[in-house]
Amino acid sequence: MTNFLLMRNEIILLVLILAMLILEVTTKPQHKKGLINVAIGLFLLHTILGFFPNEAGELFGGSFRTNGLIHFFKNVLNVGVLIILLQSADWLRDKVAVYNKIPEFFMLLFSSLLGMNYMISSGDFLMFYIGLELSTLPLVALVAYNSFSEKATEAAIKLILSAALASAVSLFGISMLYATGGSIFFEEIATNLQTSNLAILGMVFFFSGVAFKISLAPFHFWTADVYEGAPIGITSYLSVISKGAAVFVLMSILFTVLPALTEVWKNVVYVVAIATMFVGNLFALRQQNMKRFLAYSSIAQAGFMLMGIINAEELGIATVVFFLLVYVFSNLGAFGVVQAISSETGKENMDDYTGLYRTNPKLALTLLLALFSLAGIPPLAGFFGKFFLYAAAASKGYYLLVFLAVVNVTISLYYYLLPVRAMFLRKSEDAIPYFKNKVMMRAGLVLAVAGILVLGLYSPLYNYIVELSAGIL
């Protein structure tokens, strides 16, 4: 029984899914709005329990593994999902309750998070693949949750087709790695794998499949359309939780399973990082819809994350995990404001934000902090996140990559200032009128802003992540 407590996060999530299923069957339709508070309360309890220490160890012959860093990152994902739930509560109450689909939303979201937890803790490619599929399939249903919307249905079709292709490509790569490594277990592959054309081809296919999930160029084409068509809460989830989990898993497998191919995959990561930063930033320049704007912004941020991965050492692990933590709060702060305004007014275009500071100063300031953090402006958390990534790449002599990253930061600063200019410097006769957010949305935005400020000012957290990363390789 003690061994099974290594899966504490996963067991509690499974209990939550079953609890929502039972409540769906036993609760009368007119009372189902109350399940929103119940589900968020239960998930808050789960998030708090996650901060209790957990032992390192393995289960099922090494298929499932956990350690301090994995446990910490699961807590990061839990906090991110909690913020998304708080920000989505009003949307669920006002728009989804009419269709009597509230418990299903939580069941699907928790199932996707459960899959990501298993993917993060995988010790072999079978567990990885099961986690990948379990995390993806519920997301397709969530993207199409506004079933009355043609855009949502189209987005879901694009996501399922892209995910199916990515899954097939990734599986093909895994089969090649199995052929050359002689096992599906990560430790055995790391020991047996030799540099060969088949192993390199397998690594490229595997990388390509995971790159779809992270929205790395040139595998990003689905991103903007899916983000625009999905409900904003699910767009937040795709942009932050799904992307974060995939980056963490890709980093873990490249570092610990494919060290024999390090020189090869470093070159792949180098090229993809540059392409992703430029594609994301240049396409973001021309966006007017805020969801598409943040979609291309998140593509560019994924390019920055690869700068830590190219370090291929413990410093790289620590910088990527810290940047992901910063990214969770920064991106959810931006998406939270977009969701608050969209839920209240239905407006999602950048021009609609003209004069927002005069009517809704708190929302304008929240979006300002989130965008400045994403841009990397000191003393906000995003500055330190990007600085550590630059340091990780520069320590291995990738000075050209760092220079191109700085160029991209300059480009991103321009387009992040576009909504800021609209909110603070321009006047409008038709500005969004003043409205007061409900308690849940305010709590979600406060948590995001607190994360942005605290991570920028509280350095011991980065040192703690460095300690957790020690001894991983």
C-alpha cells in the first residue's frame, strides 16, 4: 500500500473523476450549478495535498517513477489548473449550465490532467504513450464544448486530426528506438542505444510528434485556429498545462533516454528554437484577435524554452522548469483578462480594449503585468525566466542563439505593447464599460498576479528548483 502512495496525485485525481461521475448521476438538473463550487473545492484540496512531501521511487517494474522534481512539476500543473477553474467558473455557470454539461467538463479536464501526470512519471514508452493519449482525447471534447459553435467544432476536428498524425509519427519513432535500443524501458534504452541512422531517424520522428503538442515550428499550424475556436478556459489549458507537460516530458526523454544522440538532437533543437521564435513573433505582429495573438505569443515562448533544453545539463533542467513556472502565471494572467472581458461583453479583438484603463483599471493593470512578464521586462518574473535561459544557452557557447533570442525579445516587446497602448494611451467613445468580476474570476486573477510578482522578487524558489534538478542526470 505504501508503494501505491507514490501515485498519490494520480489516485486522488481518479477519485475526483469518479466523484464527479457519481454527482452527475445523483444530482438533479436544477442543482447542478452547485457542482461548480464542489468540484473547484475538491480540486483545491487536491492541490493543497500535493504540497505534502512524497517519496521518490518506482512502480510496475519501473513503468511509473517519481522524484522530487516530478512531484514539484505536478504541483505546478495543479496550481495552473486551479487558476483555470477559478477563471472558468462564471463561464460554466452562465453559458454551460443551460446545456446541463457541468460535471462532464470537470471529468474531461481531470482525465486530461491524469494523463499528463502519467506521461510525466512514465518510465517506459508504453506508459508515456498511454499518458499521451489519455491527456489528448478529453481535450478534443473540451475544445468542442461549445457544441453550438461552428468555430468550436472546426477547432476540435483540426485538433483531433493533428493529434492523430502527431501520435502516429511519434509512435513510428518509438518503434525505431525500440528496434535499436532493444527495450521500451527508458533506463535500458539509455544503456543500449548506439548512434546509428535508424536511431537518429527514430529520434527525429519522436521529436516531431511531441513538437506538435508543444506547437514548435513547423508543427504549429493547428495552434491559432484551435485556440481561437475553443472556449477561452480550454485555450488557457492548451497553451499552459498541455504545452508545459509536453516540454517537461520532451526534456526528460532527451536528457535521460537519448544521451547517446545528444550531439544530433542538439542541432535539431537549435534550428527548431530559432524557427519557432521567429515564426511565433512575426505572426503575432499582425493579429487582432486576442486569442490568436496569445496563441502566436505562446509559440514564440516555446522557442525560448528550447534554449534551456539545448544546455543538456542540470542547469538546463532547472532553467526550463523555472521558466515553465513563470509562464504558467504570466500566460494565465493574460488569458484570464481576455476571458473576463469576453464573458462579460463578448469582445475579443485588440481594438475593443481601447481606453480600457479608464473604465476597468484593475483589469488593464493585470493584463499589463502579464504581457510585460511574457516580454521579459524587469523586475517581473518573466525577465528572470528568460535571463536564466540565456545563461543556460550561453554557458555552452550558443552565443548566436542568444543574440537571435534577444532580437526576438525586441520584436515581442513591440507587439506586447500594442494592447498596452490601446488600453492606456488611446481614448474611445465606445470603450468597454465598467463591470465587476465575480469572486472566482477575481481569485484566479489575483493568484496569477501574485505568481508574477513573487517569482520575480523571491529568488530562493529558483535555488530550490536547482536543488531538485541535481542528480537527475
